Amino acid sequence: MFIGRKRELGFLEERWERGRFEFGTLTGLRRIGKTALVRKFIEGKPAICFQAKEAAEAENRRSFSRLLAIRLGLPPGYVFPTWDGVFEAVPKVAGGKRFALVIDGCDWLLRGRGKRFLTAFTRFLGGLPLESPLFILLVGGNTSFNERGSGRGSSLFRRRRTFTLRLGDLPFSEALSFLRGFSREDASASLALFGFSPWRLSLLRPEAGFEGNARRLLFSRAAPLLRVLDCALSGGIRERSIYKTILRAIASGRTTPKAISEYMEAGTPDVSQYLDTLVSLGIVERRVAFGSVRKSSYRIAAPVLRFFLRELEDEEGRIASGEGGAVMREKAASIRRFAEERFGEVSLHYLSELSLDGKLGYPWPPVQDPGIRDPEPGRAALIDGVSEYKSQILLVKCGGTDRKLSEADFLGMQEDSPIGNLRGKKSFWYVLFSKAGFEKTLARNAPANLRLISEADMFPGFPETCAA
């Protein structure tokens, strides 16, 4: 069953309904839902969807030829001798009408002798008339087209491209659709550990609860997420050992190029190049501090990969030998602690959807790290995130994992408003997240510029606990 991606489907449908020539690229990490999205989009439409595979160029050309041959009434097994012949057949199949051509798995086509495919495709684009009703969509990884679609003919490739769509994590509300039947606590912990990837969320079983799913997906011999590191670095990436070391450094808390370089005993410029690649692949996120273009840190994007590197990489052998139950008992406190630490990130994901839906008053940009570290001796900032829209400042605090937040917590946020990079700012808005809720006095006396959001608000309709 297909769940979510309403915005992306709506975007593609709008392009389709225009009736004129469209050429777009759809990119995203492995298992982020690209194939599911395009297959849902072309349902009921005149279309061909070719799924490339990890094979020789000739084998992919044979497979594509068979799809076209069926439509054209050619002899079974007919193979076009060149990619030019393949693309020349597409308008014949379309017959001058609105028609979708989807080529999925372009990563495989752009490797090795992929220049043949790209050159022929570029010639095909150049020969299409402006009034062509074709809808062409190429699907691949995050770096498939911008980096590899360069060189001869690349300017035409970019000039004729009418849209790009990059698929990321699900919005908060769509992720909840995978979690119906969970308790509120288990749903929150599941998002904290497994993130907002539709594929990972589809693996969850409500009847197993959070701990049961963690045991099945990470601590069993056939655990599908135990190879999350190798999966993240699959797709032909070279120097995997270096990338693994960088990811281990980040997972251990070394989040700046200098700290990572010291961990690796390598020069920072070299490390920075590898970090740029990890960011372009969507494996690592670069977080720029508020009010600074140079002060930044790095974070592993997928929480389950972060947890694996921090807690499970050294335990793979034991889990593979059947000792997963014992390992999970040893890691029980670490699992819960990780979920609590991640409550803030889950909260910010919820906040981004509120802003996108126009429910926060202003169209706030993504929340940034405040960049404030011990602004005064003996005092640490109570602010977790900052966003700025024109002259307005939004301050965010995510807490209350072990107690209800009080007026004193809000007072701390207000006191921290004019420090660090926030000095000189005047118009402040506040959002306070709390897992445990808020004391009545704070809820009753909250000013107009303060938004209180509890875990119960984030998970409406989810029971606090599930009946045994």
C-alpha cells in the first residue's frame, strides 16, 4: 500500500496536466521511496517505466528494447543495436499523445560506458520539438545527474530540464500513518530511532511495540537494518574505509572538520572533500550556526546509522552468531537514552511541517544551531534552535523528557534571547517542546509569543500506553 508523498505527487500531477513537454529528474537516497512514487504517479497513464539494473550496458539496452518492442509489435526479443535506436522508438510508441517515459535506476546507466547512454539521451532531447507532449522523468541517486551529467551536451541537458525533484524524509504527519496502533511513547521512540524514511517505517509492526521492533530489525540474525552502514555506502562509492572512519568520528561526537581530521590523523582539507561527498549523498548533514557562514558542524542524517555506529558496530559478530537477545539486554538503557536524546530532532521535524503549512504565523526557514556555547562563565544557553524571518526571531527549546517544564524554563529562554549571535535582535517568538508536558502555571500564563507543544500534541489520537 502506498502511503504519503502528497506534495510530491501533487507536484508531478500538476506538471502532467499542463500537457506540454516536461523533462525532470527525481533524486534521493536509496530506499527513500523514489520507485514507489513514480509507479504511483504513472498509474492509469500511458507510460513506459524502465527499471535499469546493475548490469552491463548492453544488458540494460536489451531490457529497454524488449519493453519498446512489445509496444511496437516487433518480433519478441528484438534488440535495438544502439541507444540512439532505443530513443528514436519512444515517440513512435507515444504516437503524438501525452506519454510518460520514466527511466529508473539511472545510477547504473551512468557508470562504466554510461557515456553512450547519456550521449544518445542528450541527442534525443535535442531532437524533440518544443511542442512535444512527452513527459520524461529520470530517477537516480542524489549525485546522478549534476555530477555525472556533465561534459559534452550537458548544457542542453540542463537547458531542456524543466524541473528537479529531490526526495527526502517524509513529513511528520505522513510518517504517523505508518505508526497507527503504537502507543504514543512507542511511536515517538520509533521515529527517534528509525527516522522518517518510508522504507524503514514500513518495516515496523504495531503489535511488536518499540522494543520488539528494535529487536527484530537490529538485534536478530536476519535483522534488515544491521547492514545499515554498508547500505549507506553502497552504489559504487570508492575509498569506503575512509568514509567509514569519518562516519565513526562523527558518531563519536567529533562534528567539526578539525576534530574529524585529528581523529583520522589526516589533513583537514582532505577530510573536507570527503565530507562534501557525504553531504551530497545525503548521508551526512552540514549544520551552519545561526549568524555565521563559516561556523558549522556535521551530523549523520539517519538516526539508525548513528545508533549503529555508536552502539552496534562492534557487536555485529555476536548478533550474527545468535546472541542478539543478550546484546539487546546489555544495550537496553542505551536504546532508551538514544531515543530521549533524539526527541529534539523529532520535535524540529514536526515544527518544520507546521511552518510549511503556515501554522506558525510566519514562513520560518529551517531552524539552525544557535551557535552559542557557554556564553557566560558557569552558564550554558537554554536554546536549541533559531530561525529568522525578516526582523522576527524564533527560538526553540526541546526538553521535558523527565519532568514537566515550568515558567522557570521559559524564563531561561527569555534570558538567553539577547546573547551570542542574538544580540541586537528585538522581536522574539518562542516554541517550547516537552515530552512530559507543562506545569499548569506555565500553560495558564503563556504569553501570545510563546507556543507550547507537548508529545501528546505531536501524536494526536495515539494512546499514552497500549493495553496489554
